[in-house]
Amino acid sequence: MYKRFSITFWATVFVSVVCLSLVVIDVWRSLNARSVQLQEMERLGANVARAMAQQADDTIKAADTALADIVERIETDGQDAQTLARLQKQMVAQVANLPQLIGLFVYDEQGRWIVNSRGLLSQAYNNADREYFIHHRTHPDRHPHVGDPVISRSTGKWIMPVSRRLNKPDGSFGGVVLATLDIEYFRRFYQSFDVGARGALALVGNNGVLMLRKPFDSERVGSSMRDSELYRHYARMSGGVRAGSAFFQSFHDGEIRMHNFRSLEHYPLFVTAGISREEMLERWRRDTFTRSIGVVVLAALIGFFGKRLVGQIKLREQAEAELRKARDALESANRTLERQAMQDGLTGLANRRQFDVTLGNEFSRATRHEDTLAFIMIDVDYFKQYNDVYGHSAGDEVLRAVSKLIRALTPKRPGDLSARYGGEEIGILLPNTDINGAQAVAERIRDAVENLQLPHGGSPFSQVTLSAGVATISPKRGVHLASMLVEAADKALYVAKSEGRNRVCLATS
């Protein structure tokens, strides 16, 4: 069943919902701001990784183009002194034009210098043991090879070797053409990117060898990253240009970073730009904390004043409740007065006024519903003689005793009414009751009064008895009147008295 809640309840709910909504909206905005911050940092990292990959690809491609030209000249023009002299001048010019190049070198199949951009042909250096030399000697393909970073034997610098195989006229291994890229060139380029104090940039080979990392640490150059989460994630990818982003814990310093990685388009390397998660969210945390403090203070103020408002409403409700209580008490007193005005003071039964009102209502209802309406008129036998013998006070007691029996023995249905009609006469109105039912009620009352055996010296029965007349009517509109029912019962009562009293007589049709 629907329960109507008080205004205090709804006011409390409203204040609570407002405060809760402020907190929920703030939490939602904070989470949304965090998501936006992460997306912005992811785009920044992706752009940095794309720039790094493009720079590395272009840098290596420029050196590789020079290597391809040298290979074509040697395999076409041979290795005579004049040809090598021209080639050496060209190599010097190319190194001068490409700042990323430390030198260009040509080795024979034994790992000895044939010609280089430095103009020195010292046989003190032999590179037959280098990884790139062994690779070309064992692999007949003519693709460029990017080797693991090494320290140059001639300059002492960290270099990235880029090489191509040199073949003899019969297709057998004839040596290696090498370009040494300055690792410092890449490091200077990486220093131009601002990825935060705890960010990191790296150039890594597809075999997991670290070429370069920012922050720079010479001891880490050439180390393996095969056991890192980043490399394992990258190695599982396939296709052309491999790119992606994810959070990984650093293999080097344990920092959790969002890594955006991207492979080079033409060479077996990939770059990664890592931004520290703590730095990414530092500003978001600061802004969220400041805003949340404001929201909490605002919610507290709303809650405080809302509580005061609810308190005032509660006081008003209490005042209204007291007014309603006073009103109800007044209405109860009015009803009591009204009931007293409609009740007979001696017998406790309805008085004549109440009887007339009820008779009119039930008569109209019986007319509408085509029901039967019964009426019993009761009179105490020889009541005047009783008063003469025992006094009026005793007569009043008899009326009270008879009335109490009537209240107990009459039906308690809606519309049933027992009323003091006048003097010692009592009327009983019984809606929707036929003549037999009304007669049974009258007989039950008469018999009960007789069983009381109240002494009555002025009666031939020597005790108090009743006579009753019973009448019923099925009223028709425009044909019958309510007074006809009373008159019929009164005539039946007169017959009962004429026939000796202490009996119930029925009215004729």
C-alpha cells in the first residue's frame, strides 16, 4: 500500500541527493579528466615515437644510400689504385655532408681495409671478428644490415654499424662496405624531446639489443632487452609497421611508463617513447584534490544549512501536529456533543431526532435498491402503573434494563438502529429484513425481558413484560412514505395490547 511520506522526509532526501550528486558528479569529472589526460599523453607519446622512427629511418637510409653507391662502384669499376683514389675522395665528401656519419669503410674478405673516408690504411685494425662482418660472410643476401652498437676501434666512440656485402665477380664473398653512425647524433636528437623528468626514449633492434636510451647510460648501450615486458609485447606483433601503446614497468629502473612504440619502415629497429605514469597524473591529482576539497566544503555547507532547514520544517510539522491534535480534540468534542444531541440520555439509545434521520435515509436506500425495511415498535406493559407503584426512579431503571437488553439482542449491521421513540416506547429499525426476521428479533427481546422477572405489582403478569408491533415495507417511489411503516407498526402494537399484552403482533399488509 502506498505510504505518504512527510515533507521532512522529502526535504532530507532532497538535501542528501544534492550533496550526493555533487560528490558523484565530481568523481565522474575526475575520472573523465584522468581519461582525457591519459589520452593526451598517449597522443603526445605517439607523435614523439613517430618523429623518432622517421628520424632514425631517414638517418640510416642516407648512410645506406652511400653504401649502395660504393658497392656499385667497386663491383663495376674494380679495385685498381685510380678507382680507389676517386672513391676515397667521394667517401670523404659524403662523410662531410652527412653529420651522422663518423666514417665509411671498405674491407676485403679478410677484414682488412681497402679504402676508407679517413685516408688511413693501417692494418693494425682488422674487423673480421665484428658481428656485421660475420653476418655478411655467412649470408649471401645483398640487403643492408644494421649491426649491434659497438665502440669504434679507430675513434673510441659508440657507433651504430650499417653495412652491405661486397661480392667478387664470381658471386663469392668479397668483403664488407661499412658506414659508422654516431650514437651521439641520435642522443642529441633525443635530448630535444621533453618527456618529463622520469620519461625515457629508446632505439632498440628487433633482436632486442638496446642501441640508445634517454637518459643516456653508456653501460647500457648494447645490452639485451629480451626479458622486458615491452620487448615481449612488441615481438608478439606482426605485419608491416608495428606500432602500439601500453603501460609497462621499466626493465632498467622499475618506473611504470606509458610506452608508445613504433618500428622503422625500412630497417629492423623500433623506437619507444615512455612517459612516467606518475608524472602524467601528477597535475590531474593536484587539480582533482583542489576541486574535491571545494566540492566537499560545498556539500558540507549544503548539508549544514539543509539540516537547519529540515529542523525548521520539523518544528513546523510539530506545531502543525499540535494544531491538528487540538483540531481533532475539538472535532471529537463536537462529535461527542453531536452524539449526545442524537442520543437519549436515559437509555443510551438513539433519540427521536436520530431515529427520524436514519429512517429517512434507510427508506430512501430501500426505495433505490428495492429492499425490504422492517420496523419494531416496543412498549413496556403497564408502565404507568409501574411508576405509580414503584416511583419514577424505579421506572427509569426498568427502561435502562430493557434498553440494555435491546442493544445486546439487536443486530449490529450498518443501518440497524434502536431508538427511544417516546416515553416507554422503543423503536428498532432493521434494513433489508423481512417480516419473519423482524418477528424473530422482537420475540427474542420479549422473551429476554420476561426472563428478567422484574417484579411489577401493577401488572396481571406480576412482572415486567413487553408488547411489540412488527411491520415491513418494500417502498415504491411515489407510492409509499416513511411514516406508513411507523403507523403500521404502531397499529400492530395496539393490536398486541388489545389482545392482552406480553406478545408480538404483525402488521397486516
